[in-house]
Amino acid sequence: MPRIAVFISQRLVKAVFVVLAIAVFNFFLVHAAPGDPAAVMAGEAGAADAKFVEQLRQQFGLDRPLYEQLGTYMGKVVQADLGYSYRQQRPVFDLLMDRLPVTLSLTLTSFVLALIGGVALGTLAAMRAGTWSDTAITVVGLTAYATPIFWIGLMLILLFSVNLGWLPAFGTESIGAGYTGWAAFVDRLEHLVLPVVTLGLFYMAVYTRLTRASILEVRDMDFVKTARAKGLPEWRIVSVHILRNAILPVITVAGFQAGHLIGGSILIETVFALPGIGRLAFEAVLQRDYQVLLGIFLLTSVVVVIFNLLTDLIYSLVDPRIEVAP
Amino acid sequence: MTAAVITPSRRKGSGFWRAFARNKGAVLGLVFLLLVVLMAIFADVLFPTSPWDMTAAPFEPPFSEDALLGSDTLGRDIAAGIAHGARVSLLIGLTSTAVAVLIGVCLGAVSGFYGGWVDDAVMRFTELFQTIPNFVLAVVLVAIFTPSLTSIVLAIAIVSWPPLARLARGEFMSLRSREFVQAAVTTGQSNLTIIWRQILPNSLSPIIVSASLMVATAILLESSLSFLGLGDPNLMSWGYMVGAARTVIRQAWWMSFFPGIAILLTVLALNLVGEGLNDALNPKLARKGRA
């Protein structure tokens, strides 16, 4: 078997185990919660007498022993059946799929922009280390790294929506505007600008720092001197010789941060009133909607695992020397 | 000649301070941090009334007579909230970091010292926790165990320990084969003594640097949680103030602006101090970016 296939299959097996472990973990976590979902539901239905609670408990299988509930849950998870939301009266999988596109478009766009911007700024800073542009980039990066993203979001709304009126502040599209075709697309893009910038800024600061540090380590190595001695143009030295070597640690960290990005989208979706997974997670927590919470946990973990697989792949493409480690 | 020039510092402390003071940003950060600590300690003296009490008319803009930084939607003094909120931020930042260091260093030490299947098991466990989206986990933990000081501290610690475990593991693995450890083994010291008395003191400086940076992250996490309404309902905190003012951003910018500035400056100061510590404690290491 070619090495890359071995590599991918090993990672896939590992990924499946990680997801299963997380599923078990989530199940016990949510069941550790104080309070009984049947009692909560009954309370909301306005009739909390013991008989009704008992009936609800039977209806949703909450009276079975814990291991049996776990078994049922795991069996369903394997079939991509994430259960039924008591509260929203809809299958959890459908709920999640409704919300996923918004979250994915938000996090992926932010991620790509942050990575491109971060690597570019970090390279610029490192190649001009010690000059005013390096200092400026470093200071801005440090500040962005220290700023809570929900607050940046609010301040951007204040500046660009309230004071300047350039960009919309809330939602994913103008409600009732009746745009079609190209206009509708532009409208959606405009709604994405502020959330994407807010979420991306923090990570751009992280990648800038990393790229800068990494390039400073690489740029004085012998092979760079050789390239320079050969008379290669500067852009080629930077883009081919330095960056290709310096970018590896950035990719590693970027892969690890997929999970953080999804976490960040909870805050961003709250600030900008976007109907995504993050917002759903927050609502589910408040309503103690266990099934939805379990589903969100599993889904976000799967997204992160897929993301890590992709970074491994990119890593092996950028660095052909990579060991196919067990 | 050279012997006259090189005057070895007699005490270890003076060398540390000189290295730390060489980083201007770090000194600035430390001074600001001391101010924040003083503000937290004397919050009751500066603002004797509870930050939850109405002290002014609602929606007073900044620099008005009875509220320096303005008042919020219920007439509570923003400045008083910031002063009292400093306590919560610092308290949660420090204690949750302490708990995270405890978990991380214990697991990392065991993993790096024993190696083999113990190392494998601990590292799989760590990877699992690194894969779970950490803020989502923190939100769920706090929500499930109802928001309180304890649940918030534990949640932040539980999502923060993995990098420390990895760091401690690396240190222990590299120090484990060094001569002074072998000497300790030959003299018949127990494993616990070796871990605690021999290896740990030698691996402290990178742990201290990461921990100082982790306090900053913990404060950001706490503010994010309380922004979502998952703060301790009895304690005024910066994140809560921003969250409560979110809906009136169009009418009253100051309600969310000032608490946010407080978070920003405190976290920035902590990061600067962390870098200064790094320069002073790991002078040989090139400054590396943080994960």
C-alpha cells in the first residue's frame, strides 16, 4: 500500500475512536446534570403531577438503567440518528443540519482569511524585523490577541453599522427586502463581513505571531544563504525556500484551533444574531435540551476531527519528509 | 581582564529582575497589573455601595456628575462595576490557572516520567480533551452544573490543562535521562521524591511562563462565559456588563465600551508580563509564538 494510504487509514481509525470516546463522554456528562428533563418538561407543560412525569419518563426512555440508555444512544449515533428534541419537536439531526451552513460558512471563511492574512503579515513583519512596520504589526497583533472577540464584534457594530451605516449588524440577510439573484448574494455577503472579520481577527493575530517567530528561525539557515548566493530573486527565496519550511508549525497550530474557532462562533453568533450551531448550543443549554446538546457536541467534535485529518493531509503535502507516524 | 568585567550576580534574584526590566513592555504590564490588583483590593473603599445598587439616573453618559464612566440601563455605576469586577476576573483567572496547572503538571509528570503505556494512555486522554471544542465544553460544563464561582473555575481549568500536560511531559521526558536523575535513582530515592524534589524544580521556568499566559486566557474565557450570561449571578463581572449592555449598543456605547477596555488592558498586561518572564527565565530560548 502506498504510504499516504497507510497514513490516511491510520488517521481514520484513530478519528473514529476519538469520536466514539467523545460520544460516551458526552453522554455521561449530560446525564451528570442536576435536574430531571422529564420534570422540566412537565413543568413547562403546566402539569407537574407525578403520574404525568412518570409517563414522560417512559415515553423518552428515561426510566431505563443508565447503561441501557447509553447503549441505545450509541447504537443510534452509529446510524447518524441523534435523537429527538423534546423541546423543538424535531429530530436533532434536522435541527443541526438547518443550522450548520451558517456556522460553517462563518468559521471557514474566517479561518481561511485569518490564515492568509496572518501568514502574510507575519512574513512581512519577520522579513522587516526591527523596522517600524514590524513593530506596528506586533503591537496590533498583541492587542488583537488580548481583546475579547464579543467586544470587538460590538465595537465593529458600533463603528460600521451605528455610526457609519456601511454594513448591516444583525442576521444573515435583509428581511423583507425581497432581493433575488445577484442582489441577494451581495446582501448575504454584506451580512457576513462583520462576523467574519470579528472571528478572524483574533486568529489572524495568533497566526501572525507564529509565522513571524517561525520565519525568524528559518531565515538565517544555510539553505537560505545558498539560495541567496545563487542569486535567486528575493520573492522566490521568501515564498519557496523560507515560507515552505516556516509554515509547518503554523499549520499544526491551525489544525488544533479548529475547535476553538467553533467555540468562538457561539459568541459571534450571539453578538450578530446569526442562526447557527453556536446560537443553537446556547439556546439548548438554557432550555436544558439534552438531546440537542449531545448532538451539537458530537457534531462539533466530528467537524474538528475532520479538520485535523485535513491538516494532517496538508502537512504531508507541504512537507514530503513527513514520517507516517503510528 | 575579563574576570573583572564579568561580575556574576550574587543573588539569583537580581539577575532575574535585570533581565525582566530589560523588557519595557513587561515592566509597563506589571505596573498596570499592580494597579488592577490595588483597584480590586480597595474596590469597597473606592466604591462603598454595592455595584448592583442604583446610584444614578439610568443612561447617564460618561463624565456626568454622579457617575464618572456613566451609568447603565438600571442606573448602576459603570466605574463601580469595573472596580468590583476586577476582583472576579483576577480571582477566577488565578484560581482556575492554579487548578489547571495542578491537573496538567500531575498528568504530564506521570506521563513523561513513567513513559510506556502510562504515557500512551495519558496522551490519548489529553488528545481527547484537545479535540473537544474547548469553549463549547466550558459553556456546557457551567450550564449543567449551574453557574457559580466553583463551577466556572473548574470548567475553565478542565478546558485549559492539556497544553500544560504536554509541556510538563516534554520537560520530564528530557530531564528523566539526565545524570542528576540517575544519581537520585542510584541513591535509592523513591519515584515520588525524584519527581517532586529533583525534576519538578528543574522544569519550573517554562511552566511558570505558560501559567502566566494562561491567566490571561482564563480571564478571557471567564469574560466570554459571563457575557453569555453564564457568570456567577451574585458577582459583578466585566463580561456580564458587556453582555447586559449588548442590546442597547445603539443608545449607550459607554456601557459596553469601558468594561471591554478593562478586559483588554488587563489581558494585554498579563501577556506582556508573561513575555517578560519568558525573557528572564528562558534567556537561551528563542521567543516562540504561543499556541
